[in-house]
Amino acid sequence: MAKRVHTFRQGAAERPADALEALGSKGANLALLAALDLPVPPGFTVASAASREAALTGELPPGLRVEIGAAVAWLEGVTGRIFDGTERPLLLAVRTSARTPIPGLAETVLDVGLNDRTVETLAAELGDTGFAFRSYRRFIESFAGLVFGIDAADFEDMADAEKRASRWSGAEPGGPAEWRALIARYHAFIEATAGTVLPQTPIEQLMRVVEASFASWRAPIARSFRALHAIPENTGLSVTVHAMIFNERDQNSGTGRARSRDFATGRARLTGEFALGGRAAADMRFGEIGPVHDLAAFLDGRASIVFPAEIETLAAHVARLEAHVGDAVEVDFMVGDSELFLLQSRIAKRSPAEAVRIATGLVKDGILDEDEAILRVDPASLDQLLHPAIVHRDSLEVIGRGRPASPGAASGEIVFTPHDAQRRVAEGRRVILVRNETHPEDIHGMHVAEGVLTIRGGTTSHAAVVARGIGKPCVTGAGALRLDPAAGLLKAGNLVLRVGDTITIDGSSGEVIRGGAELEHPSLAGELALLMDYADRARRMGVRTNADTPAEARAARSFGAEGIGLCRTEHMFFLGDRVPVMRRMILAPDEEGRRAALAELLPFQRSDFVELFEIMAGLPVTIRLLDPPLHEFLPKGEAEIADVAAKFGIEPRVLTERIAKLEEFNPMLGHRGCRLAISHPEIVEVQARAIFEAAIEAGERSGATVVPEIMVPLVGLKAELDYVKALVDEVAELVMAERGRSIDYRVGTMIELPRAIVRADAIAEGADFFSFGTNDLTQTVFGISRDDAANFLPTYERKGIIARDPFQSVDVEGVGELIALGVEKARRTRPEIVLGVCGEQGGDPASIAFFEQTGLDYVSCSPFRVPVARIAAAQATIRLARALKGPGLKTRSRLPSAGE
């Protein structure tokens, strides 16, 4: 039979191979501390195997009582105290834990071993009746709560009744007689309520607590949590028992929590607090139990403290523990009768900013290498460092909640139209654009707004995708709010807000807040910049950005982007005075009219591209030819149609008929992308000319070699790419002849259709590069519109049908399998082909790990996701290299994380 009870004391511990699984987080932690010869209270842990046996029968396994009894006898020998002793009685603390934290498990029970006799013995030994009976009262309450299920509030009622009856002068009994009367009332209440008496035999108390702790594994809350988080039912829990430390008795005792680093700077130094006469660390509420001492202030000589020698010893212990586990640690410690004990330690919980400081600090101190430091930071958490964040959240009035669609926070006046947004911003005001949902023609309002709020939509809707691309906070799907644009009203329950009222949105939490909130603005500097240097040295994949404007390109370069992986040219046509010209091109009756309008757009496109090329300074810039269906550029609604018709000098009826002809039942699968280019080659010709002329001009200005990459969207047939590429090549030759300059350029395609995947080997024959467009590829593989997916995908996630929204994180088994197939087929035909990804998943850490395994050359993401992608790509490289290296890697002993 496997050993079920494992002892520990300073300098020695019985540790099974998988200590965390067998002993739970608390038991494994105390065993590690003991093995490191650090001061811990001696004790033992009943392993999880025993709880699994108990789950089968509902009672303690045979022989376990004998094993626990033997461990208690060992503990008596170590401490020199006797369980139920007539002198110096042994008292025990019982703590329950599992491998991972699970709510609903038994709470800690302290002072096991106190009874009507030993409480008197303890009072005499310590010369402190109040402390002894206070401990006994606490034990009775916690024991009765765990074993008999009696509510703690019932004991409060008993205490109030006894206070009235005995006329206490203070908050608790003042003398032995009053204490005994209160305990007698407790006993009577338990017998009347539970139909049994409180055990007076200490060993029976301990067995009942262990048995009830095992039973808590089957409590409804614990069961539900395990089911929700896919924790196996048969893992079980462990029970750790150790000698009590009288840390809350007097000014010779106390409780504290220490950390091995200053989280404000990342520097190695003891920080934390210590409270005299406090409760156990798990119950600490610093500031309420004072006096509270600042550990760092003492070590810096700025303050005095009780037990200076013990605190200096603590600093050495904590530094040693950090060096052993290779991470910043947090330690719960106690001082009982001037003797220091470490009760618990864990990997210190930290904010994203603190995680970066600590990781780089550990490298500077030689505790970690750069690769390990990179792995210590959650890439997704960096979003919080790259966007404004709300402070002083407690005082905020949350009036609605939606989906956190684009991180960051922003405050501004409510506006309901992009035109109003532009007008107010021109007047020097800050605005939040509020829409039922956004459309491509809203882009100019989204660019000038501080943030975007939509009533409908999800995290992959138009508003979410555009907002992430331009680095604007966005909340979507705030369905509890009601928008009445005609009346200029936004309703949140009984609250009515109007145009011009101020709100704050938090795109990281999905909250909508009334009024303006204080914001803090971070930057990519200091330790974060240093961590990025580590990542750039480690990663294999390149990281580009999705950028359509110079502002986005500059932001991306400041975050370390290595070029533009996707420039969506259609966004350029929605800016400024370009929409009317674009509409004139679409509504022209013939090719001549379309070419005339396109000639007006050419200078705009050329100047945009020149600026992008100059910002990227010779780095690759991938420009996607016009992709969306033409009807998206046309007016909507009677009023706007009438206005546009008047400007063009045509009848509204005629314009309405023209719009109707262009509208499609399913435009995302209709006349768009390369299909539009084949139908209207003049569009391709003008865009290609703008690109090549801009490349020559930018190269002449900067002296850097500009190699534009032209991407043909929505290709499903090799002949489609061949046709468009021939047009591009023809324009390139013409421009080079006109300018007398030679240009190197690339032509490739966006792979976003299943047919393009299965024909990737053929399509690659004419492509210099592929960029997997995971947004549309996911749509076409699943047959789901990303704009409508928010109506049901959250339900799928909640019910466990899917683990994550496939528009946010790549569906490895479906979409991912196709990408891998496309990579294999493309490289079979053309080994040197450059392969990237430019969908939403290009900034998702889990997706990036898959792309590394698949062998893509780069990912492209929104500017503010570039640092996230740089870290995620580095982690993917490191982890893949370690996996390929195989077993045998040396690992450090691990403490539980902050949540364990």
C-alpha cells in the first residue's frame, strides 16, 4: 500500500514524486520549505490517495486512523507536547488543499486538541485565560461549522445572549467564570442543534475534522467548480496538520506577509507588512488589526520594528527561496513567542507591469536567463500595458456591460454619427461614437473618436476588428442599453443619457460607465522594452502589423513592427473627401467614367502609400487590392440617398435602383476581391500605378530600397491570380518605363477560401507569398458570419461545445488543419515562398504557438497587439525547441502559483 501520511519538520520532509498531486498545494509547499531547512511548524499531510479511498465508502479508510495516530505520536516527540496532555498540551491546525484551488473545500480548523480540560491547562501554562478561552471559542465555532454544519451566525447570537445574561462589560467575557458560561452555552446549543456533543477527546476531534474535510470534496460548490474547469473527480484533496503557533497572543507574536522583490521597481529586497498580535495570514486585513509595520522601511532604516533579528533572518530565507524556485515569491510568516515560522509560500501574484519588472529583474540578478524570463510573462496581459486604463474603479457607476472587443479605456461625449464625431473633435472635444453597429462608412468617425460602443455585435464584428486595428477602445454587444439616434437618446434602464453627455468605456472589461473616469497612460519603455529585446533575440517568426493609415503605421513601428502585413486599401477610400469620388466611380455608367473618377483617387492613394513606405523605411509593406463589394461605399437610408443624389444631379429613384442592383444577398461570398478586379480591371490598374509610383518616390526620398508586396484577395482559382498578376506586371513595366527606374516587387495572394487551400500547390506557382486570412477562412470553413456569430457563439462557449471563439483563436482541428495543408502544398511547389497570417489570430498567443509549429514566416496583427505577438512568438519558439529537445531538461522545484 502506498504511504498515506507524510511527515515534515525543519530540515526533513517525506516528499512523494508528485508532491503537488499527493500533498496538495499547502502540503507540498510546507514539505518543500522543510526540505530547504527553513523554519516551518512540524506536522504531517494525509495524502490525496486517502481521500479517494474515503470517497468510495463515505468514511475513513481502514488503517488510516492508526497511521494518523502514529503521526501524532511522532509530532508529540518533535514538539515535546502531548495531545490531551495534562501539561503543555499539543494543539493542531488542520488545513485542506488540492492540487489546484477549489472553492467549497473545508476551511482551516485551528486549535484542534482544546477541550474543557486542556483549555484550563493552556491558560495556566501561558498565564493568559483570555487567549486560551478565545482560542477554544474559535475552535468550537469552526469545528461545529465543518462537522455539524452549524452557521457561524448562530454562535454570534449565542454570544449576544450570554453577554446580556452575564452583563459583560467588554466585547468578550472578562474573566474565567464568564468564559466558562459562554462555552457551556455553546455546548448546550450544539447538543440541541446537532443531537450530539462536541468531542472532548483530541484524537477524535482530529479524526472528525479529517473525515469532514474529505467529505467537502463532494460538496455541491466543489463539484460544480470541478465540472466547470474540467478537473478530474478522482484527483482528491489532502489534509495538512501541523503544530499550532501562538502568533496572535501578545506583543511577542504576530503575523506577516513578505515578498522577495519590490514590485514597484523589480529590485530584489524584502517587502511586505507585519502586524503584532494578528490572526493567521489567510485572515489578515492589514490596517484593521494594527499596528502594522512596513518590512522594507525597517530594512532601509526608515522605521523600527519588533523582532529585528527575526525580520533580517526572514529576508535571508525569502531570498534563498526565490533563488531556489527562480521566481519572486510571497511568504506567509508568523512569529510565536519570538520564534519565526514560515507557514506558506507561493509564486507571488503580480500585475502585468509587475510581471515584466520582476522577469527582467531576475535576469539582471542572474536568477533567470532571457528565455525563462520571456516564459514568465503572459503575452495577453501586455494589452493592459499598452492602452489607457481606468483607476479608482470603486467609485464608478457602471450603467451597462458588453463584450470587451478592443482593450483600453476612454472617456468622451456621446455622439451617434461619424459626422457629429468629426464636427465635435474639430471643436477640440473628445467623443465616444455610439452605434447599434458600425459599417465601413463609419470609419472616419471611428478614427477621430476616443472609443466605440455598439449595442449589437461581438468581438469579431466590424467595430471590434477596426477598433483593434486603429488602437481604439471598443465595447460591443451592450444589449441592455437602448439607442434612439433620432431622439438623440441612450437609455440604460431608467437612466437617460443624451448627445453630449460623458461616458467612459472599458474595452478590457466590457463595462460602460457614467461620466468621465481617471485614466492612466502607459508606454513601451523601460523594463517592457528590455523584455521585448529578449523576445526579439529568441523568436523565429517575424511580426508585422495590419495598418491602413500613417498614424497606425507609426504606432506599429513604435511597438516594434517589422513591416506591414496587411494594408486594406478600401479603408483609405472612406476618409475625407474620397467617398464622393469613390461613389462617382461606382455609379459611372461606363468604363470611361470609372477611369475619370479613379484618376482623381490616384493622387490620394499614391500619397498614402508614399507615407507608409517612408514610415516603414525599407521594411516589407503588403498592400491588399480593393476587397469589399462596391455597395458598401454607397449611401444608406432615404435621407442620405436624397443628399447624394442631389450632389450628383440625379433622381433619388435612379440612385436607389442603382444601389439595389449592386446589393447582394451574401456580399461576403459575392462580387468582391479578385472577382471585382477581374470585372473592373481599371481599379487594379490605378491601384498598382499608385503603389509603384509611390515606391519610386519613397525610395528617392529616403534612400531606402522599397519592395512593395501586392496582395490579391479572395483567390480560389489559379487563373484568377494569374489574370490579376498579369495586370499588375503590365502596370509595373509601364511605370518603370515612364520613370526610368527599376522596381523590385512581389505579387501574392490572401488564402481565405477552402478551395485555395486544396489548390495551394497550383496557386503557389504564380505567387511570391501567401498570407492566410484567418477571418474569412474561418467564416468559409465554418459557414458562420463573423458579424452574426455573437448571437450564438457565447452560448457555444458557455455550454462547452467550443473552447474558444474560433474568430479569436484559431480552430486548430479544422481551420488549423487546412492552414497546415496549405503550407505543405505551397512549399512542395515553391520552397522559397513566404508564408504569413494576417487575420485576427495573428495577435492571439495560442494561435501564434500553432503558427510557429506550422512553420509560417510571420504573423501580422493590429499595431497595439505587436508587443503581444513579439512575446508570444518568442515563447512559441522556445517551447517548440524544448519540446523537440525532449525529456531530460532540468527544472526547478515549483511553488504553487498565487492562485493555488
